[in-house]
Amino acid sequence: MSRIMLAVSVLVGAWVGLLAAAVPAAEQGAFRLATFESDATLPLGDILYSETLQTIEHPLLAKGVVLDDGRQRYVLCAVDWCTMRNATHVIFQTKIATAAGTQPDLVAVHCVHQHTAPTFDASAEQLLRQHPSLPPHRNLKSLDEITDRLAAAVRLSLDRLQPFDTVGIGQAKVDRVAAIRRVFTPEGNLLTRWSSCRDPELRAMPEGEIDPLLRTITLACGDKRLVRIHYYATHPQTYYLDGRASYDFPGMARQRMEQEEGVFQMYFTGCAGDVTVGKYNAGTPEDRAALAERLYDGMQAAIAATRTRPVQQIGWRTEAVTLRPRTDGGRDPEQNRLCLEDPKAKPEARMQAAGRLACYTRLQEPVVLSLLELGPARVLHLPGEPLIAFQHFACGLQPDRFLAVAGYGLATPGYICTERSYAEGGYEPSASALVPESEQVIQAAIRRLVGEP
């Protein structure tokens, strides 16, 4: 067994011995919840996205809720990080599960996906550390400290478990935030409208096939609102690579809403692989403030539109899928192994090879999708960075029922693209770790979770 798999096995095994003792008896049908929050900011001097962290504009937060139905516990956690690949996601998920007294597959941990935040692959880092000639990369000690701090926050939250009996659902259109990244000219040429765009012609082109709705789930006890959870699909990114840590405009809107309303707020990013704010963002502070304001307005409108129902049960279903990794375009595992072990290769190439090799290895094992059912509210949890087409597909299966979608769970697959997009070309399919046929596998799993139309 490799050192990576051994470490993962130890973590996964840790919750087994604690589970029976950690879940106290509760009355059948008594629903309780507890919220938790922890600082997930790396120390100054660590590598953030690909640059050294020099200053902290906003603390990066891990925010979550533990749901207890008297028999089992379920956890939702949204982290102000860019990506969690491979063992990184396992470490977060397993430590949260152990602290909450539940199973890892009942924990949904997702990145909000700000690019002023860490992208972390603990498995690749373990591979790199087998070659001392390579320069320092990610700090595994910092990862341990952040996840230990998060686990402590989860554990302490259990002392504050409180009843809830009502779930609310609401949705509203967000104005002038999201726009499609894959823009086609009248001649059929594919252009890329990045998250920050100064090209007036690109900015003038239509928003495209986005999902304009922000969906909000509210959990309450009687008239007392306890938690609001927001879901919206766009890249949460206005700038990056300047050495600042920031929770960017979604965090600004989220924290403002929490401060003004006095209710714990969470935010998940939907299927935003090909959706950005580039139509409305030139990378200026003014644009970022305007985006935060308009997202906040969308949250307010979704809250105003909320309708409530009593909670009768909590359901959680999972689907494990096998996603076949690509071996073309520099992703051949043997070539990457040779590059990693070649002391004459450039350090950047060897680090990239370690990342690709770690992802290929992880994709030999199943990837889990899940669906939470909470009264009239349903939440679909997806891995990777899915294109917006997957959100349209999921919501279209039963269009009369409320469904929120969270992407950016386990980041190993990279972009989850439609088969058509591979033929069209462009950035997203070039950066995907999966074969084109993966669309059918993902859609079949979504159909089994969400249900037929």
C-alpha cells in the first residue's frame, strides 16, 4: 500500500471506532441542527493559488451545518478555497465526519472556488516529497492545522445542537452577475470571456445560457430563522494572483447578509465551469463592489420569496460512479511518472506531472455524488467543476420541484464537460482530466439521484 493510500486508510478508519459512541440517542423525528465556522486561511508565506500569500484581505472561512434527525447526522460544509484535490478532500471530509460522529459519505464538503484562495493537492505533495531535489510546494503542516481547527469547531458545535422544525425554499433572479465564458461569434468561432474582461466587444456579447436563479434554503424553529444556505452558479472570481487572500464578492455578500440579518449564512457555487462574471467585471474594485451588491440583492429577493413547510424527514442518497481518466495531452501516467522522476526536467513540469499522476491514480477509484432531501428542499452535490449544462440537466428532470446544485466537491476530475464541448474545443475540455464519454456517466448518476421527469 502506498503512503498516500495508507494515510487515507488511517483517516477513513478513524471514524469507525468513534461512530457508535459519538451519536447520542434522540427521539425519533426530533430534528436538530448546529452551525460551525472556522478560519481556513493559510499562513502568510504559504502558496495560495500559484503565488505566495502576502496579505489577508478577508479571512477564508469554512462554514457549515450539522443536521441530526435522531438516527443519523449529515453535514454540509462550504470552504472559501479554490480546489481540494485527491487526499485533500478526503482529509477534510473524514475529519469533519469524525468530529460530527457520522460517516464520511454523509458529509458534503465543497469549495466556493474563489481564486484568491488555496488550491491544494495533498496526494501530489506526497509524491513530490519523495524527490528532495524539487523546490517546496504546498505546506502539509498548514493543511493539518486548518483541518484540525475545523474539526474542533464541528465538535464544539454539537454542544449547541438546537431543534428545527421548518424548512423554507426561495429563489430569485440575480441581475448582471453571471455570463457564459464560452462565447461563439456569429461566424461560429469560439472565444473565451474570462472572469476579468476588458474587451468591449466580448463584454457586449449576450450572457448566454446561464442559470440566473439564486436558490436559498432556510432552516428555522417556528418563526426563528437559524440558517440560510444560498446556491448560485458563476465563477466567484474578480481578480487573482496578486498575493491576497480574499473571499471575493460572494463572501462579501454572504457576510453582509449575516451581519445585517443576524442569521448564519452559507454560500455554495453551482455548476459554474463555463460561467464567469467577465461581462460585468474589468477587475476594478468598483466592479467587485457592484457584483457583491447585486448578489446580495439576489439573496434578499430569494429570502423574500421563501415559502416554508414543516420538516418531516431528512433523506440522503449517494451514487458512486467510475470516471475514466484521459491519457492524452500529457496525461499518460507512465510519461508523468518518468517526468516526475527525471532530475533534469524543469521543476514546473515535474510538479505538473505529480498533480496529473495523483489525479489519474485517484480516478481508479469511484467518485461519489449525493442528494440531500430536506422537506421540499433538495440539494445535489457534484464533484469537479461541472459546466452549466449539468445544472440545466438536473433541474430539468423534475422542473416543478426545488433543486439546488453544489459543484466543486472533490476536484480531481477537473472540468466536467459535455461531449459536445470536446468537439468544439476551448479551455474547459483541454483542462479536463476525463474522457468525453463521462457526460453520459454523470448524467445517468444524476438521473438516478434526482429522478426521472
